[in-house]
Amino acid sequence: MSEQKTYLGIMKFMKWIPGGTLIVPMLLTAIINTVWPDALSIGGTTTPLFKNGSMAIIGFILFCSGASINPKMLYELFKKSGVYFAMKIGIMVVVAAIAQYLLPPVIAFGVPAAVFFAIMTSTNPGTYLEQMERYGTDLDRATFPLVHLSTTVAVPVLVYGLVGAGAGDFDGMAMLALFVPFLVGFLLGNLDPAFAKFFKPGVSLMIPVLGANFGASMNLVDAVVNGAVPGIIMSVLYLVVVLGLFFLVDKLVLKRPGYQGVAWCSVSGSCAAIPPLIMAGNPTLEAFIPVGVAMVTTATIVTNLIMPLVNKKIVATWGDANGDRHLPASAAGEAPSARSSNPSGQA
């Protein structure tokens, strides 16, 4: 049977771009939402699939993630990846204390302290998952529930409220509801290995759709006009501090190649909901909510473009989960010898 002819090479293009299976759909829907905001709000099956279905998609990803792991893997998951989650909570506590006790309500370049907190404590679970599909193991991909939990709006708002003057009540039922799909998938996948095998591909299949949902709420003009400069500054600060910390812990503490720690380090568009929750009710700060959302949008775009490029370089230097170094095409002639002579992936 002859292979069907490829006309556009869409998948090849998305895989060629670091983080492309998430970023390309995200930018496409962001452009559509900027030019024609109502284009994806026509209802029917279009709106829930491409604009406001992110929670259902994340629920399905959690379900498939749960189905793909067993109890032995679960122990290893918390043993290894619990360090990343603990780091994330620790960063939230420190940044919340800085934002509330050391910084004014609006800091340099017109950045509200609440926006500083939202960006510096964010992680994009979709980009993390895309990077693990490229470089990681099943156990790395199974960390997705911890990644998603760390960036769920309720968690940073709760931490902000516990640390100081921020308002935010912990909703235990909401946290339980977050993990129900994962737990159901985990139960069914361990009762029947064939069930787990069937749903395992669902994770990677949903990444482009999740990216499209993220982009459908972005306005690129607002991001450039109102939030470009401060958003870029916050992006640089985020990448230097947060990415640097996660990379050092991955390399020096966990003795791993570095790709998984770095994959935690991109801003999620969902954290745009955090500043309004913190600043609502304050007449002085409420005026900064729109520009704050624009800053988050800029940081989301910048960090989700740069982090995969950084991670690509890290993998080329220290290797992925299998010790393979993904060398650029210009160095393809050196790749076989690099892999064969350096199976551990160490530089």
C-alpha cells in the first residue's frame, strides 16, 4: 500500500518548532481572536472545542495520565517529581511574602505586585507535557497532575492569602474535583492493562487542542500595546530566576539531565485570573487589572517560545531520558558517534 502524499507537512512543521505542537495552535487561535474576537464564539461544537473547553481537555488528559501509571510508578512519581512540586510551593511562599511585605502595590515599569506574583509562580502544564512527549519517560509524563495542580488558580491564590493580606478561601472540594479524572483513570487502567494501553495515546493527541484553547483567549494587540515592555521584562526575570533554580536542582540535586526541571518553566495563560482575584475590591488597583492581564499574556507568549529553545539546547548538551542528544541538522553527521560514545547523556 503506497504512502499518502503530504501536501503541507503540518506535523513536521509543528515538531520542528520546539514546543510546536502546543505553541503553533496557540498562536493561530490567538491571531484569530485578535483579528475577529467572535470567530470562535459561534457556539455549536466549535466554541467548546477551540475556545472554552480547556478544563474538559485537561480532565481528559488527567484521565489518560492516570490510566498510564501503576502503583509502583506512583511511588516513584512522588519520590522523584515531588521535589519539583515542593519547589513550586516554596517559590509561591517566598514570592507572596516579597510581593506583600517588601514591594509597593505597583512596582517598576507599572507592574502590579499581584502580576509579579502571578507570573513568577506560574507553570504551563500543556507546554510541560509537550516537552515530556519529546524528551521524557512515561513517569515524566505522569507528573502532569502535579504540574497542573501547581498552576491551578486556587493554589497560588490560597498561598497568597495564607502568607499575608490576600483574599482567597481554600476549596477542598475543588481540589478533589481536580483529581477525580486522574483517580478514575488510575483505577480502570490498573484493573485492565488493555484499557491503559488504549488511552495512553490520548495525552499527546490532546496537546494541540489544549494549545488552541489557550490561544483563543489571547489578544496579541493588547499584549503588544499595553503589556509588551513590562511583560518582556517579567519574562526575562522569570526565565533567569525560576528556570535557573529548576535547572540547578535537576542537575545538582536530582542528578538528572535537566530537561524535566526546565520543562516546568513557562507561564500559563490561566494565571491571568490571579491578579483580578487579588486586586478586586481595591479601587486603586482595579484600574491595573486590564494591563496586568496584558502583561501575563506577553509573558505567556515569550516564555512558551523561549523555554523550549533553552530545553532543546540542554538536551543537545546533556541528553534526554534515554541519554540521546538531539543535535541540530547541521551536526547530524556527529550524532551517531555522540550517542554511541556517550550513552549516559553526560557532557
